[in-house]
Amino acid sequence: MKRTNRMFAILIGLGLVIGGAEPVEAQKKGQSAKIQHGVVVASEKVDLSENNTPKGARVGGTIGFLTGGSSGYKRRRNAAIGTAAGAVVGSATSTQQMGMMYTVEIADGAIKVVTDQMEIHMGDCVVVEETSQGTNIRRVNPEVCDPAAADVLIELQDEFEEEADECAAARAELAAAKTDADFDRALMKYDILCKN
């Protein structure tokens, strides 16, 4: 049960859209990610279990892993994860799954990102990476959000896109893990490449 709880805690939102998305293959090299930098100006807890993501909000983290999957393996995995859900949130009959919605002020406005990541705080400088697989939000060096760094950021755009591609590949590998060893290895890659 401990293993299942851990798996659920990690998989509760891998950046797939809530409501039936299948894990997808990693983004292919050369497909650009949309990279935006900004400062977190607001955060609020949200209930992820009701599929009530605010309109226009990007979905990030590991949200959505519980949905989808028609193969026998995926049904068994999702059943095991679903069984653990109640224990993780405190009750075997509970369906509530809490996450965070962060409002990020960017150069031309603001964006909202809903995620299971709880370690981001108001005032943090973050990068929001949108790929074909979903959205990732992570903290970065505060200098990234300094307007004086704008020219340097243009020079580093390829590096930011490469990091987003690596995160998307790690997310896909985690979604495809079939054994505990595969899962542990993929989880380590995901934590290293997608979180800060």
C-alpha cells in the first residue's frame, strides 16, 4: 500500500489535460515549446477532483494521470492508483484532490497554471513551459525575471526549449513505466528535469 500511495502522490498530475487524456509520446526534437518567464503574483488552493479547472488556465505538474488508459495494464495501474487516492487525502471514500493555481505575471499580461506542485511561492521567478504534452511550471534563478536580462534570455532561448523538451520526455517515460524499477528511474528523471 505504501508503494501505491507513493505512486499516486507522484502521478496525480503529470501535465496531461484533466478528463481522459492518454499519456503521449515525448515531444520530438525540433518541435518548439512555448517558454514564458514571470513572477508568481497570486496562488490559491484548488480542488482538482471535480475537473473544474478555471477557463483558460494551463494544466501542469502530474495532473491527469488517473484518467484514460484502456489496456489491461493501464486499467490495473489506474485502479491501484485510484484505490490509494482515498488514503492519500485522508479517507477511502474521499474524492478530493487538492492542487494549486498560480497566477504568473509575464511581460504581456498574466497566465494561470493549475498544478499539483505545492513548493512554488508568491514572488518566485518561474518558467512556464508549454509543450504538446502539457504545461510545466518550475522555479528558476530570479535573474531570469529581471528586465535587464532580456537580451541574455533571447540568447538562451534554445537552452530553455531544450530543458522543456527534456522535461516532456521524462514525463512521457514516467507515464509509460511498466515496472517498479522503470517507475523509480523515470520518477528520478522527472524530479531532476521538471522541478526546481
